[in-house]
Amino acid sequence: MQFEMKMPDLATTDSAIRIGRWMVAPGEAVKRGQPLLEVETDKAAMEVESVATGVLVEIRAQVDDEVSVGDVIAIFDVADAKPGAAATSPPPSERSASPTPPSASPPAAASRPAAGGGGMFARNRAAAPSPSSSDAIPLTLAQRTAAKRLAESKQTIPHFYVQTSVNAAAMAARRKAAEPAKIAWDAFFVRAVARAMKQFDRFTCRLEGDRLAPLAADAIGVAIDHEGELYVVPVSEPASKTVEQISAEIRRNVERLKAGDPEVRKNRPARMTVTNLGVCNVDTFIPIINPPEPAILGIGKVRPTAVPRDDGEIAVEPRCMLTLSVDHRVASGRYAADFLDAIVRDLETQTE
């Protein structure tokens, strides 16, 4: 008996669902619950499991097709299919999902990987036709949505920016003392931001209508660019952790991300994101706020810098530039400046 499998409700979006790749070919036997295909939505990259046991006879939705919930995507030969079963989507507990946040670090442009360059849908990208003579580069559904969201952020959120530099000597000394283990630079900024929020609680809120509503998640996000796709890896309750613990958590999640772990790709909220382009040899940049967060911190490269002292002497210090982009509806310029100063003071002391 033939069974029509329909696209289930993935419970992540109302937008179209793009077929990423099929993991089973026609003629192959499959079992109920076996990963069948990968899809992309505007908010997620996901695996869809088979809801039947049998033989895949026909694929109705091809790679790069966009489908809606309820569309027939495959035909199976099954021995135990029951009339009406084709209209049934699997319960949420049987769906395999690995959401991918499209709204990671705004400053770094999302570039499409070269053919064969890796990533969840690398095989599809490698097989995709080459760009037209106009050299147009097609974006994935997630990238298109990220572009739309960030454009809306820039157009609808009144951004303002405060900049300063921080003496990185204390952080560098802490990293050296921890050798051979290496503390990720981002760990210092994650903890400093979380600690500063204890004094400046407006940065734990989002604007809702004519009021400020608390953001539930006690987490700071770290922007990660992996294979041309942007992710935010959250660190939970960082104010109560040491930089060593935060660093280990960041590195662990990055390794899971590189290994394709679906759990770490889930979109989890954060109160604020830190984004670091120092590794790219960038001195300073101005990031775009990632809604619904009220601010984002951009971190530049640590460089030896000549600094004049009060006694007229010139000292050379390892310093880096910080840029805080702020939603002016949430915080005033003075409030944001004091918040950034609290972050700097925490970074420059490193007493624990």
C-alpha cells in the first residue's frame, strides 16, 4: 500500500520551508523515526524524520524547492499503512529539529561558502548551478531572512553608539597564567557585560509598546561565524561563572557546532550579544542590534597602543576598541556610557 508523507508542522515558522537535501534515495528502505531529509526555514535548519516504515518510492519535493506544511513530499510503499494516515503529521515529540539562529553577529557579512566548502548543506551547494553571467550569488532562506531582519532593525530601532578603548593587560596576564589552557578572549567580555547588567538593569529589558519588559533569559550570546553561516552561542548565567568556566563553555559549544550537533544549533534567546572581529584584524566596527536585544557589543583587535600619561610620559599598552550599539528607546546616552564604563572597569581589574 502506498503512503503519502506530508510536510509536518515544524512549529518554528509560518514561512516557506526549503528542501535542503534528501538523506535517503528512492528504492531504499526506511524506518519510522529515521532522518529522511534536511530542510531550512527562515529561523532554522532541521532534520525531518520519516513517519512510516517501508520503501521510499518517489520524492515529490526536490532540493531547493519551497514547500508548505501539508504538502506531499514523498511516497512510500508500506505494508501496514492505514487509510487516512497520509494526512497525519508526527507528534512534536517525534520531530527532529535543530534550529539555526539567523540573527547572530550582524557586523560580519554572511558569505556563501564555496562549492564543497562544508556546512550542513554543502553537498547541495556543491551541486548547485554556478552563478549567472551577472555573478549573482543566491542566498539561503536563512540568509535572506537575516538580511530582512537586520534591515528592519536598522530602519526601525533608533541606534546610537558609544565607543571607548580598554587596557587588555589584565586580561592578557590572566590568559598567560592559565597556560597551557587558553582562555577565549570572548569569555572576559561575556562576564564583564553580565556583571555590568547587575547595575544597569535596563539592558536586561526589551521595548514592548510603551513599556520595558524584562528579557527572561539570563544569558549573553557570543556571535560565531561557521562555514559562512552566522550563529549565536549563548552562555547561561555568566555573571556567576569564572572566565575559565565561560571559556570552556564557549569552546565546547563551538566544537559541537563544527561537528554538526543539532542541539547547539537551536535558537536560544540572550539578553545581549558580543561580537568579536579582532581575529579578523579589525580595529573597530559598528554592529547592528539583534532584536529583541537592547544592545550589542563590538570588540576589535588587541594591539600595542601608545597612551599618554598624566605625567607627560608615553606608555605602550595592549588595548582594544569597544563599540556599544544601543536602542535609544531603552537607554539614554549617559546611561549607556556608564554601562560601557562599568564593562571597561571590570575588564581592567580581573581580580577573581
